[in-house]
Amino acid sequence: MYEAMDSFLKVETWHTSHPLDEQRFFTALSRIVRHPDFNSDHMRQYIRHQKNITSHDGSHGFERVVDELSTKASAVREYLQITGE
């Protein structure tokens, strides 16, 4: 399921907060966030694996970005569940 994120991750600037990157992230997320088995922590693990982020001590520059993406995905999921959308 998390392969839907590949279209976002293949773009060299995926880790920036550029509006086009944000759009690509949310477009990819929209394909999976309503799936009953969606889990933002599993999405985080998938992204870390795809981008070879192995450090867990914060020393890798992309860790913060991946954590932020996971937080955003979790917020979207929670919103959809609460509103019934």
C-alpha cells in the first residue's frame, strides 16, 4: 500500500517544504490514508527504508522531515475518522 508514496519520493526535492512537494505528498497520501490498514508509523518506516535512512538518533538530516510527514499523515487520518469522511 505504501508504494503509493513512491511517486512523491522519486522527486529529488521530496524533503523540502516547497508547495509542489507538499502537493505531491498529499496527492500520494490521498491514495492510501483511507485504507483500513493505514498506519502513519508504517508509512514512516516505508519512507525511511526507501530513502535508506538508518539512523535513529536524529543525526540523519531527513529524519526530521520523515517524522513531520508522518505527523501530517496521522493528522489527516484522524480528521477523516472524526468527520466520517
